[in-house]
Amino acid sequence: MNGMNLDNPAPSVGLSADVISTEVDHPHDAEPHHGAAGRLNWLRAAVLGANDGIVSVAGIVVGVAGATTATGPILTAGLAGLAAGSVSMALGEYVSVSSQRDSQTALLAKERRELELMPEAELAELTTIYESKGLSPDTAAQVARELHAHDALAAHLDAELNLDPDDIAKPRQAAAASAASFTIGALLPLLAMLLPPAAWRVPVTVLVVLIALGVAGAISARIGGARIGTAMIRLIVGGAVGLAFTYGVGHLIGTAIT
């Protein structure tokens, strides 16, 4: 299509100060916003993946430690949990992000078809969108015409769908990041369990895990704009209850078997 270039962001429109003060979202302004949102989403996913790794493997190794002090079973169970968890996280993320990418690709194709078949109707639709954002009919028509002439597809994707064509979901990268963050989180309780002397394994692991959960809660709250103290307490208390439960179950099973 003429004038439609997915690689270039739409330029800013030369409007007066009064128009600019309305803070209308057009593709030029949206590009850094979309990029920042994408980075925050990746960071949030990484923190959650690491948190899952910490909790999952900590529960496994503490539970096994409740049944036996032998290093072999604890190491085997911990590594098995790490491997299974990272694969599960990667697969789940790949499937989820692939579905998101399919939806985004379908929307891109649909918008391209509509622009090819009925460009005038699409221009009118874009004008209406900017009018609904508070611009006068004349200004909305000017903005729509200039953006439509420069990069119609990018303008419509941003205004109608809040979608950046350069920020399409990437399933492989998401799966790799999820697996990596889970593995990093899982290594923390595993090392905390294996490095100290046998008598100190469980207390050291519990302390390390609760500190890590507190840090993860603080980071998650900071990213999401929530209260840091509340998020930290929630994760620490939940982690402590979970570790106590798994240790108790492991101890009961170990006692029953022996």
C-alpha cells in the first residue's frame, strides 16, 4: 500500500499549544509509551517467574529435608523440580504468547484489508476517534489526514487497537525468559539447602527464601504501583505457611516410612 510503512513511527503533527495540551494519544507519542509498557511487562513476568522458582523448589527441598537429612534425595528432588518447573513455565509462556501473537497478527491483517478496500471509511473512522478524544471536528480531521497520509496502518492500529506493529509478541523470547527467571529463582533455595551443614539446612533455607520473597514482593509492588509493605508481608507470610506445611508433610511421611 502506498504510504504504509510499518518500520517508521508516525510523525508529530504540527498543532497549536491548545491542541497539544489536550494530550491526544497519536502514534508519535505512543511509541515510547508502548515500549516502556512492554519493558515493564517483561520485568513483571521475570519477577513472577523467579518467585515461582523460589516457592516451588523451596517447598520441594524443605519437604524432602523434613523426611531425610541425606544430601542425595534432597539434591535429586530439587533438580527434578527445577527442571520440570522451568520446562512447564517455558511451555506455558510459549503457548500463551503464541495465542497473543496470533490475535495481533490477525488484527494487523484485518486492518490492512480494510485500508485497502475502504480507505475513505477508515479515514472517517480515524477522524471520529480523535473527535471522541476531545478534538474539534476540524482539528480531528487534520490530524487524521496527516497521520493517514504518512502511515495509515500505524495510525489506525494505535488509535483503534492500541497496538504497536513493532511490538508484536515474541513467543520464543518469552518462553526463554520465563524458563531463565524460574531457574534463577529455583537455584536460590536449592543452594541454600545444600551448602550449610545438615543441622542448619532448613533454618537457613527458610530465612533465605523469606528474604527473597520479601524482595520479590517489593519489586512487584514497585512495578505495579501497589503498597510495598502489604505485598512483602503477603508473600512472606504465605511463604512461611507453605514451607511449614511442606516440611510437616515431609516429616510425617519420612517418619511413617522409617
